[in-house]
Amino acid sequence: MVDHGYVHKLKAGKPGQPIFFVFHGTGGDENQFFTFASELLPDATIVSPRGDVSEFGAARFFKRTGEGVYDMADLARATEKMTGFVKALATEHQASQVIGLGYSNGANILANVLIEGGVFDKAVLMHPLIPFRPKDNAGLKERSVLITAGERDPICPAPLTQALADYFQGQGAATEIEWHSGGHDIRQNEIAAIARFLKD
């Protein structure tokens, strides 16, 4: 199997169906959301890449210099590489739609690919942290975004989550946000919101 630059897990779906990319959090791997994705969209092609950066043995998609402090040069590198990976596989599988779901660091690489180049038709960002003002992108008008987050998340502060939702809305993307009262954990209402979002 061609790796297209990332170690990844893949389950080919039915022809003419979406391709669904899932991105793990720091320390996760290509297995973290693979089964979950298959349950959410059973007919889709499922692709789950492993981050190509190691932080003290924990896989990530780009480097950081501290908690919430990104290595912007490496983020740019990772965004360009991931954009190429997604486009190549979407073309290879003749996907009807490109859908993404990411958690924490995985949500951040997904968000940045979306911000820079669009690429994804629908994106689920679970507990994302984009600690900078993204550039304007008129191409986001056609996209749908669901953000899920904890109101007391110590890693992704609620005001920054809201700012990201406001950014996507300001770019014309159909944007939804689903909160829970906890922190960086994934809760049942998030999962229910994701299932609803992907059915639309």
C-alpha cells in the first residue's frame, strides 16, 4: 500500500461514497478513531493517518514549543503535507465528499488544512485550539464545520474555541458548536452531535 507520506490505516468504502479522514490527539495513533469512524459512516472510505512528529514518544501532527505554543514553521510544513495526502487519497478513491474529524492536536491540523486550503467539505473539530487569528479564506463559504468543546477545558480555553467558531462563521461556513460542562474529555452529547452533523 502506498503510504502517501503518512503511516495510516485505510478501509475502502463503496464507490461514489465519501472519504472520511480521522486525526488522533497527542499520544494517540491511527487506531484511536478508526472504529468510531467506521460506525459513523459505514459505507465511506475511512483513512486514519498517524502523526509524523514525536514529542517524547507521543505522536503528533506538528511540533510545538510549549503547551498551546505552536512551531509555526512546522505547522506550515505539516499543513502542506497533509493537504497533499488528503487530496491524493480523495482522488484515488473517487470520493463524492471529503469529510474530516479530529480531536485535540488532530483537530488542530484538520482546522489548519481547512483554513489554508478548504479541501474538506465537512469537518468535525473536537476540542481544537487555534491560538492565532487565521487568514481569511472566501472558499470556506461552501463548507460545514462542527466544533465540540468543554466549557472548562484547561488545554483549549472556551474563549479561543468561541473565537474559532466566530472565524468560520465570519468566512461564511455553516458552523455549529456543541459544548459540555467539562474539560478536555469527550462526552456523550458530543458524540450525538457528531452523528447528527454527519447525517445532514
